[in-house]
Amino acid sequence: MTAGLRLGPLLRYVDWETASTATVWVEADRPCTAVVRCVDGGSGSSRTFAVAGHHYALVVVTGLTPGSTTAYEVLLDDRRVWPPENHRFPASTITTPPISTGDEGGDGDGPAPVRIAFGSCRWAAPPAGGHTSVRSDPVGPDALDTLAARLAADPDAVRPDVLLLLGDQVYADETSRETRQRLAARRDLDEPPGAEVADYDEYTCLYDESWRDPEVRWLLSTVPSCMIFDDHDVIDDWNTSSAWLTEIRAKPWWNERIVSGLMSYWVYQHLGNLSPAELAADPLYAAVHATPDGTEAVRRFAAGADADPTSTRWSYRRIFGRVRLLMVDSRAARVLDEPQRAMIHPEEMRWLREEMLSGPGSFDHVLIGTSLPWLLPPLVHEAEQWSSALCRGERGGPDGRWARVGEYLRQRADLEHWAAFPDSFEKLTELIREVGSGPDAPATICVLSGDVHHAYIADAAWPAGTSGGGPEARVLQLTCSPVHNSIPGPLKATFRFGWSRAGRAFGRLLARHGRTGTAPVQWHKTDGPWFGNQLMTLTLHGRKAALSLVQAKSKRTGAQLQKVFDRSLTNGGPSTFSQSTKR
């Protein structure tokens, strides 16, 4: 029998240094050789590797023409499988940037803008028998789906250079009706973990549901993507605290869940984050290609990564001309023991520091991608600091009543962002200040986040008298969530109150009770909060920056992207695209 394309292709990595290399991920239905062939002569091939009866390839495409856009096709064992016959979408393409001469910094605009779209929290739940209509979708139109329809309909529309998916790409603990039906065909859903996914094969159902959507499938085939997980990729509030971890590890189904979650993340998301050089140096990638069945190798790796977070690094760096992106794992890399509690373990923090401080003057913008916001609504920030203080024993000791109250609130109210790890919050804040200071400082440092199911822009400033002085760079928290999900009305009201003057005052009372002191940085919301299914796009051109936000809205004629925000973040910043487009 001939091999068929089960999922993909996904255009993942495009090299901005040589502008001649890319990677394309595919899943086939049997072992085969995958080939990517481009119109401009670029090409690549790879034999599939196997995990749990599924077959994958990450094809390194070489020989691309710098500064060009070329269509490509995918062949499995010399038979074309992409694009399919009678495909209603434009050709899938790979766009490479012009080669940088290395001297475009300073006040110049550089050779071309870099457009980075980002968001998080996409719940994919099409109804049985077809695509979700915008009028029947219980959480409204999908922003990623609507963006794809817009770009497919308008060949002249400006596309993002890269799409950052900042967590909750799949929901292992909130499955759709169709996924539940598939799970029920395999096992008794009255037994734990019930309608949540239990193993690797069930995780593949989630990726099928999310990435087989026709519009999204085409979009991911033609816009490069960078990904990082958040909690729902495994389970809600993953790694909240040591008490949470002890409780979840006592459940008989948990070990298979966490191992399968990390296995599937490595295969479906993490591999595509890596450059060809990083792939060539990855021992696990070599191991799965050296055996007919890589399941046990990937399982051992995932089990080790869960047992010892220092054994692997999910964080990574990407370079887009004079823009540096650092995607940070703020879930698996945590230290949860109360005295040493940290958002990312010390080795990970050293890596982040080295990456942010290396090559001073060689970049105009620094982007930190972390699924969880660094700067929250002030009341929420103070509540997280307060609960953390109670848990470590600021009121009555670590075994007292207040410590139990702090742990209860931490788990029930999801108080587990950067502010809930005070030492890590302060270290990240100081690192941002240090990178943003001095004659080689970038123009902007932007922390890109999701998770909280609303969007906002917060401007950071350091108090007068800060040791070393405040940064010259403009420092912003840019939060955008969800892509396709909802937020309960009471939680929406809580976030609004959290930004208010009264909310700040209440937060100060919590800080006083918890003896948490004053934050080393001050911030205020400049725009937002916005609620809805949405995406932000940063446009970076030389030392200028602009930001747009669009929301997917249901209209009588179909879903539209509606412009909500479009403004320069620096004087003279470029305009960004955000026209409404019908689908």
C-alpha cells in the first residue's frame, strides 16, 4: 500500500541567518520517505521515525533562495500528497528573508520589517460531521481560523513572518464531544481519568482535531511557527506547587498522562522549534532514527524530563534579523520545594541570562515568550505574592493555619504566575533592567504571554533611585489570550477590578498582611483589557515597533477579523495590518 499524509505539513523553522534553510513537519500513516520539493529548486528528504505506531518526519529543506517566496509540495515515497487534488487554498509557500548585511542597526529601518503574530489558548472542538459554523460555535469564531481564511482569500494580504503559539495548543483535560467519543471507543470513561486523555495515542486525537481543521492546516503549512506548552497541554495548573505535585502523583493514571504529554509535546511541538544544527546535535532525535521503533527511547526521555527538569531544556532561542526571541519554559522547569521555590530552575535562569546578555548591540528588540504573564493586574500580582508569603510561613510558620489558607487559595484561584514565585519575579525583573540599560540597549524589551484569557498592554518603569538606574529600552508586557476559548463573567469582572484604583488599594492591604514589600518595578496598563478570541501582531522595523490586535467576530456574512488596536510603540513606528476581512 502507498503511504498517505495523516497530518501536516507544518512549516516550522526558517533560518534568518543563511535565509536558505527551513524545516517541514509531517505525519504519515506508515513508514516512508518524506520529500519536500520547492519550485525554486530547494528540497529535502527524511525517512520517517516511529513512536507508538505513528510515523513522523521533520524534513530539512536546503537550497532556498534568500529574499524569496517559493511554493512547495510534499511527496511520500515519490507520490505527491500535498497539496491534495482540488485543493481550495493557495499554494503552501516558504518565504525566506533577504540576507542581512549586519549593519542595519542604529536608527535605520533595516532591510525589511519583522512581523510576529502571537496568542495562546486554542480550544479546537468542531462538531461531528464538519467544520464549526461561526454561529454555532459556543465560544465564538476561532481567531486562528479566521486569520487563515483572511490570508487565503487575499493574496496581497501581508502575512506574519512567524506565528508564536504561547501555550494550550491542545487541552488534555477539556476534551470535545468528538474526542470523548473516540476515547469511549477505547476505554470506560467512568474510570479515571474519565473524559481526559490518558496516553500517547489519545494525545494524537487532540492534535488531529486541532491541526486537521482545513483553514488552520493551510495556515500552518505556510506561516512558520514557534511553540511552547502551558498547563492544559498536560493538565490544568500543572506544577502549581509541591503540595499539588504530591497529590497528583498519588493518582494511578498520572504517570502515564505526564509521560505521554511530554512525549507528544516533543514529537508534535518541540522538534519543530529546533534549528537543523540543533536537530543534528540532538541525541534523542538520532536515537529515534536509528531504530525501527523509537517509542521506548522517547518514553525514557519524557520520564526523565519529568523526574529531573534539569535533564532537558524546552526553552530555546530564535533570531529574526536584529530581533532576538527567547521562548521560556515556565511550566516543566519549575522548582516547587517551598524554600527554593522558583519559576525556572537555576540552570535555566543561567541560560536565560546568558542568552539575553550575549552579543550586546547586535539586536534592536528582545522578545521573551513565556506562557504566563510577568506583569499581571496589580491586585492579582499582590494576591499571588501574598499567597506565596503565607505558604512559606510569613504568618504563623510553614505549618500554620495561614500557610494552609495560602495553599488552598493558590490552588483554587490559580495563583501560580511569575508573581507567585517572588525570587524568580525579582530575578527576571533585574535581568530585564540590566539588558535594557546602557549604550547597547535594545529599543524595546517585550514580554509576550497568554494564559489569562484576556489581552492588555502594560508599560513597566523602575522607581527613581533603582540601583543601576532604570533601563533606556521601553519595557512592555504584551498579553494576548485566548485564540479560541472563553472566560466566565465573574472572572472577567475580577480582572477589570484588578486593574482599577480600588483593586490596587486592596492589593496593598494584602501586601501589608503578607509582608511582601514593594515590587522592584512599577507598571500601569496603557491599553485593554480586551476580551474575545484574538491575536496580537508585533511589527519590528529597525528600532521602531508597532502593535496591532484583532478579534474574530461573528457576522451575518461570516467571521471577520476586526481591528481593535493598531499603534506605534515607539515614535515613528510602522503601521501594522489589521483590516477586517470576511470569510
